[in-house]
Amino acid sequence: MKPKLKSKVEARIWNKSLAKDEYTQRRLTFGMWAGKMIKEVPISYIKWGILNFKDGAWAEMFARELQRREPKYRKLKA
């Protein structure tokens, strides 16, 4: 199996074993960062993901990771 394909397969197996709220431990299953955890991906890629994944779980996980890394993006509580 090619290394990139093997990385994607391992990432999908890893993701299935996690609870939904453990988004920082999620591994990307696409792109140049396939196989890496969301918390290991550069912030520029996180921002790219938010802009390009309009709907779905990945957009939400990327947005939560951006808020975790940069508190200025957190919602203000009323």
C-alpha cells in the first residue's frame, strides 16, 4: 500500500475510535496533511478549511480548533 493511502486508511480507523467531542485528536483524511491530527496542522490550513468546508463536521472542527488556538475568535458570552 502506498504511504499516502496507508496514512488515510489509518486516519479513518483512528477517527472512528474517537468520541465526537474529541476533535483535537481527529486525524485529517484528505489533503497534504492527511494522517496528521487537527492540533498539528498549521493555522493557515485551519483557516483555509473553515473557508472551503462551508457545511459539515470538518468545518465545525476547524472552527473549534481556531477558537482553541486564538481566543480572539471565541464568541462573547452575553
